[in-house]
Amino acid sequence: MAEILALVEARLRSAFGEPDARAAVTFLGTDRIEVLRFAEGDLVRYATLGMSAHPMTDPTAVVADPVRGPRAELVLTVRGGLAATDKLLRPLAVL
């Protein structure tokens, strides 16, 4: 799990640069989800980190395939300065 998250974070850094902020959210019964913030000019990108630690499953499958299952993270891009965009951290992690 940790090696997958390290690969995902490395890919996010190569695409968006170094994050200027990060926050972590933990919900009862789930693993920790981090939200990284990347600011570039007037654009602010928020990316989750943690959802891809476990593969998604086919609802009809009995067991998830730990190698081949699809994995996903969320990326949200907004224009900075127009609203209180830092209030997006928790709702994005909930999704």
C-alpha cells in the first residue's frame, strides 16, 4: 500500500510540482486520506492521496484483485482568490 501511494505522490509532483499545503482526513473505518494543494498562478489544484491504496472492485466479484483492480484519486482545479477554496479539503476527501 505505501509503495503505491509513493508512486501516486511522485506522479502528482511530476505533473503539478511541489505541493504548498497538505491536510489529512480520517473517517471511522477507513484509511487516512490526504489532500494535497498545488498552487500555480491563479489556479489552485487539490488532489487526494490515499484512495488508490486499495483497488476498486467489481460489485459482482467476491474478492478484489489486489494487483489488477482499477485505482483512482480525485483532482479538482479552481481559480484562487474568488472564494474560500480551502474549505474544499474535507468535502473532497469525503468524495
